[in-house]
Amino acid sequence: MRGPAGDAAVVAALAAALTLIVAAPVIVAPSERLFGMETVGRHHDPFAAMAQFAGGGPTGVYLQPLTDLPGALLARLWEPVAAHNAIVLITFPLSALGAYLLARHLHLSRSAATLAGFAFAFSPFHLSHAAYHPHIAQTQWLPLYLLALWRCLDSASIGAVALLAAAVAGVTLSNFYGGLIAAVITPVAIAAYWFVACRHLPGSARRLATTAATLATIGAVAALSAWAVIRAADSGALAFPREDLFRYSAKWWSFLVPPIEHPAFGAFARRVWDAAGVREGLLEQQVSLGWGAIGLGVVAITGWMFTARRTASLAAIPILVAVAFFALLCSLSPERTVWSVTVPRPSALMYAIAPMFRSYARFGVVVQLMAALLAAAGAEMLWRSGWRGARALCALLVLAGAAEYAVWPPAMSRDVLPTPAHRWIMRQPDPIRVLDCAVLTPASQSIGWLTHTRVSLSGGTFDDCGEPAVADRLAAEGYTHLLVRRTVGEERELEPPLSRAGLRQAAHFPEADVFAVIAPAPTVYTAAVSGFHSREHDAAWTWRWMGPAAAWRIVNRRDRTVVAFVDVEITAFHHARTLILRVDGHDAQTLVVEPRRGTRRLGPLAIPTGAHDLVFLPGEPASVATDVIGNGDPRALSFAFGSWNWVVQ
């Protein structure tokens, strides 16, 4: 027969096997795919963590060593994406093991404890945060902390005290939210456990004092350490706005709505959240308990209330209920106004003490753990009941809970690259250098290192993929391809339509197209533009308005001075205007531009080798559009520039 260690090993092994099934696509391609459903789009959080792993981990106030240091070590041995996946996936068998051990401490049977372990490990909270937050996904430390805390109340031996100190370090140093959550629920967890399970036992007061003194000592050391680190940092920069608390705190009914990841009910859940106007905080709301688990928990509570002879497992029910209820209160927003009366909640006090925390919905992890334990206790009670049909009801509720927690493995991962076009690029042989027309954002800045610098994003001097001469510039700057997405940022269409001159379509995907640059590298080209408004277009042409002044950065790639012209499609705003050209501060040409659109040849311009500034100045001040034509446009406009073409003499 197996002993306790063998039983625990079996639970961990079974949870690991289920993890491999759920994460099968990631296991096959650990460096290309990221575990978890993309619930809130391509957020930057997981990629920031990967970048930190690749750089050896964060330092200072942001270092969470029990997660960051193993991640950094794995990134050195493997790749950052694979390291991130490993750090996340290992939490599933470990969380199942932690909850199992806690359930066994509360005298649940092996089967019931196994059920609690799996329910907690594969809960919607854990699955959702595993997709984005490798630190928050370290849920295994919470049941281990409660196990150590309650064992210390049972027997405040040197070993129990040492185990408690280690558990405090684990839950805090793996992720700071874990430390906050553990610290806040500890008084309730101690009071409930001592009152229900310990107070009548000999020496209970001494064990309570020993446990409290241990935690007070650890807390004092931790507070001093945190104060020293925060003092060295910019404490003001660490604080979040108070309004964020309402966005990232749970709603009480969040615990009743199906998870977004659910293959059958996910679409319904998303409609519920859309109707409630929840968008930015959607991930934090994934704390569904499941009606099957709730039903089994109600059975356990009812059994404790109305059963005359309580088993050892039922004796822990009020402890679990008290901790769950308090954690649920902590997960809610700071206040609620009812009939013109504002009722404060615990998160208001927590924010006043520690304003660097804002996502109080994460207290839902405690609610999920308590619900899993209550459900397991309810299942055990029904299974052992002599009531006819009790086992059938138990099986029905367990199956309902399993169905509510079910996920579809192919949907539980996504490519680390934003589109199939990016993956196509990574499968092409070198040399290849691609410009992605998407703007640089926190969510997209990882694309460069994820593609090993094959892909760079527009921005800086190259901010206009709609530029008519884009192919010449790409060729001159060494790009071999251009990637154009059909959506950029928050589902905005790329505007204007890209000029195809000098480009040939190399690959087509629903989300994006890839164009090969076939234009020869020009002798003279425009490397950057400034002083122009955003590009506009209609059915006939595309243009950018110039204001009081504008400039081109032009480059002569030859090793000698050349004489060149530039044919520019140009129009003056409202009436004929004088345009003055200056090259490197010297007047080069003056001409009159009519309001009718047409192509004008500028030059000849003597352009020495290298880069130079070609400045455009209006002969009279630019006119405010709305003052002239009453269209409500407050911009000062002078000339509109369309396409251009350099001609070297």
C-alpha cells in the first residue's frame, strides 16, 4: 500500500498528465506557442515577463525571486517563451498537490482531497491568469501557506514554525499579490481555525501565541525590507489611481458567471460582460466557482448545520466558510452606494495602506480554494450518506462541476507572434528584414526580439506606410519585405490604402499581407518627413497637409554630389501660395503653387553625399482651415503633398 507521500505523488502525477493534455499544443511547440486563451487580446504582460526572464530577471522593487529567478535560469537553458510556459505549466500539478495536502490536513478522504486538488488547480481563476500573469499563476503557495499556518496552531513545534516561515516566504516571494492576500486573510484564518478546531485542546493558547509571535516577527522583517526597497524607488510611481480599483475588483456575481474559456458557455459569458460594460478588467472577473461546486458546497454546509454526528471533515466547514466569505468581501470594490448611503469595503482600507495594489479581484483565488474544499467535503458527505440517491446526486454534481471547468485544449494556446504572416516570415530563409506597419505599443514591442530582429515596427522616422514612395525607402534602408495588417491597434483599419508600386505580394493571410520589396535601391530618397499632419485620402489620391513649416530628411547614397529633381504632387490651401525650398539652411528655390492639384518639379538640387535637410516654408502664414472654409478644422494649413518621385540627372 502507498503511504501519504505516495498518495501525494500520484495526485501530482495525475495533475501533470491532465496538464499535458490541456496544454498539448504548447508541449509540441513550446517556443512558438503561449499557454492560455487570449481572453483580453494581445496584452503586453506575458511578453514583459519573458523579456525579464531573458534579461536575468527584474531587479529592485519588481523582483519576485521565487518566480523570476527560476524563469531566468530556464531562459538561459532554453528560450524565454519556453521558460515562461514551463513556469506557468508547473503550477498546475503543484497547485493540485498543495490543495490535496491541505484537504488531507482537514481530514478529507483521499478521493475527496484529490477532487479538491483538481478543482483548485484547474479553476477558471488559475487558467485565466496562467495565460497572462506567470506570477499570479503561482497559486500552489496559498494552500501550502494555510496548511503550514493551521499545522502551527495544531502543534507549534520547531518544525512547524520553520515550515510556517518557509510558507510565508514562498507565498510572498513568488508574487507580491500572494503576500498581500495571505497577510490580509491570516487574522480570519487564525481566528476561525483556533475557535473551531483548537481552543478546547490543551496548550492551545500557547500555540496561538507562538504562531502569532512567529508571524509578527516575519511581518516586521518583511515590512522593514519592503519599506527600504520602496523608499529607494519612486514610491509615487508605484501607486495606482483609486479609480482603477473599481475596474479591477470583482463583482459579487462574477463568481456565478461561466468562464470565458468554456467551450460551450464562453460566448454567453462574453455577452454578459459586454452588456455590463466590462472590458479592461475582464480578465480579473474570471473567478467563476461553477454551479456544481456551489451545489456541493451547499450540501457540505447543510450537512454541518443539520447533522447531529459530525465527521472530522465536516468540522472544518465553518472555518472554510468564514475564510471564503471574508476573501469574497476583500475581492470587491472599495465601496458601494445603496440608497445614497456609501458602504465601505475592505479594499478601501487596503488601498490606503498599500496603494501599489489595485487588482483586488485576485482575492478570488482564496474563494476558489475554499469552494473546492467545501465541494470536496460535500461530495464525501453525499457518497458516504445512507440516503437513497445520494451517490447519484454526488456523481451528478461532480460531473456538472467538471463540465463547467472543462476547456478545449486546441483553444488553450496561441501563437506568440500576432499573425500567421509573422510566423510565415520566421519560416523563410535568411536574409530577410521586414517592416511591420503596426505602430509600436507595449503589446507589440516584443515582436522585435520574438522574431530575432527580423521584424521591426513602424514608428520614429518611419511612421507612414501609406507613403507613396514607401518601396524606394524600404529598398534604400535594406528591407526585403513589408507586412501590412488589416487591423492595427484596437481594430482600426490601416489607412490609407498602401501604394503597391515597387512591391509584390509574397504571402496573403486573413489578418495580414506580406509584400516583397522589388524596387531597386534609389540613389536619392526621402528618409524621414516632419511637420506634416496625418495622412488623408479619398477615392482619387492620398496626401498629407503641411502647416507653418515642414521638412524632409533626404539621403544621397552615392559617394559624390549629385544633381536631382523631385516631382511632387502638390496643392496649395484655398489660394495660390509661395513655397520656399531650403537645403541645409540655404535657399534653393522659390515657386508659386496653385490650389488645383498638380505635379510640380522641384529643383535642380545639388545634393552632396549623405543625409541633408530639405525644408519647405510658405511665403505667407498658414491659414486656419475653419476660419477660411468654416469646416470646423482648427489646423493651420498651407500645402498638401501627395506622391513624389526623385529623378537624378
